[in-house]
Amino acid sequence: MAILFALLLSAAVNFCLSWSFLIVNRIYDIRISTGNLFVIGYVSSALSNLLDFMGLAGHSLRLLLMQGKEIEPGQVLAASLIHSYFNNLIMLSLLPMGVIYLILNTTLNKVTVITLGVVAFLLIVAILYAAFVLFNRRFRLPVMRILKKRIFFFLRRDLSTFLGEMDRSMETGGKALKEHPQRLVLAVLLIIAQWTCAILSLWFCFYALGTQMNWGVLITGFAVGIIFGNLSLIPAGLGVQEVSFVGIYVLFGISLERAVLAALLFRMVYDFLPFFISLPLYNSLLRIRDKHMLNP
């Protein structure tokens, strides 16, 4: 029964994520039918969770599936980046809470405390800088110029048109956010619900193994595991996420065997199963795209 609840919560995670993706794309005036846009959000997120590297897989798949006669590539990427920003913002906010909990409830050496503190500080700085780049044209244009030069140097491709489209979409979306802030609030609430369901799913993974986790310990391990997995250079943090989970939970007295089994069970429920379910949907979207039927 506990595993069933973990699976249902994992489904709720993907539902909330796809719905928030739909809302953000509507803010950026992406004119794709609601059902197809919802499925694109699910398929691209399932791919990102399992095979992603630095967000590239999810963004690339959205560009592949969503381009149409009335939809510019830069428009698609702008909406995708904004959704990813708020998704990561909520996730990264868990780390400072986890660090504080570790400091208050465990005996850590100074090196560990300093390391965790520096990581949390750098993440906060990165979040603030990303906000300036995404929402302020004065900060965004220099970054785009640097990006254009680097891509031309390595790939010999001029992306001026694409980056111009994305800049215009960012400006249009920013104005839409100011005019309809309730849309963004709803999207953020859905993202919060998404991460809440993910944490609850992990709790039921432990419960299925006979362990009722303390909520402070559970959230701390979840935050450290997910974030360090995402920061690793390995797609989806395979192995890194599990080791981080296990290390934190063993530190709090959970047996090594149960921590390992819970981490693996969560990976299966949260990543593997949604990915395999998404495969036939991915093929269907490709067929629809080839027939130019994505636009309503």
C-alpha cells in the first residue's frame, strides 16, 4: 500500500509540473492545444529527470516538439527557461533549510559546515544572478552577446536571429507577467505542490521498508540528494543523488541497507517509471508534429 501511495504521489508530481509548464507557456503566448502542451510538459520533464544534463535535454526536446508556423524557437526557449528557473528556485530553497537543520541537529566538523555554507551561498548568488539575466534586459543582452560569440567560435553558427527572438519573447513575457501576476502565482503554487508531493513520495518509500522518517531529516536528505545530483556532471545525477541521499540519512541514524533501498526505490518511482510511460506519448507527439497538427 505504501508503494502505491508513492506511485500516486509521483503521478501528482508530474501532473503539477505539466500544469505549471502549461501556464507559463500560455503567459508567453505559445499557441499549442492544451492537451498537447500538457503532454509535452510531461514528456520533456520525464526525459530531464532521467537523462538530462544541465537542463539541455528538456529544453532541446521542447524546441523539437513545439516549433510551428506561428511559434518562434526563441519563444519556446524563453518560456522553457522561465519555467525551469522557478522550478529550480523552489528546489534550491530547500538546501538552506537542510543546511540549518544539519548544523542544529548533528555534530559536524568545521570543514563540512563551511563547505555546506559556501555551497548554499553560491546557489543563492546564482539564483539572484539568473533572475537579473532573465527579467532585466540590461543584464540579459551582454550575456547573449557573449553566448553568441562563444557558439560562433566553437560551432561556426550565427545565432543572432534565434537570440533576438528569445529576447523579444522575454520582454513580451515579462510584460504579460506584470499584467497577469495571478498566472505566475498559480504556476509557483503548482511547483511548490510538485516538490511537496516528491518529498511525500520519498517518505512512503521509506515507510514501505518499515521506517517512519522524521520530517526534518527527510527534507534535509531530499534537498541535499536532489541538488547535489543536479549539480553533478553526470546526467540526472545517477549515482550521485543516491550516494548523497544515503550519506545524509546514515548520518542521522538510518541503517545503510534501508537508506540504499529507499534511494533506489525512489529513483524507480520518481524517474524510471514516468520515463517509460512517456515513451509512447513521445512517439505520438512526433507524429502530430510531422502532420503540423500541434497548433490549435
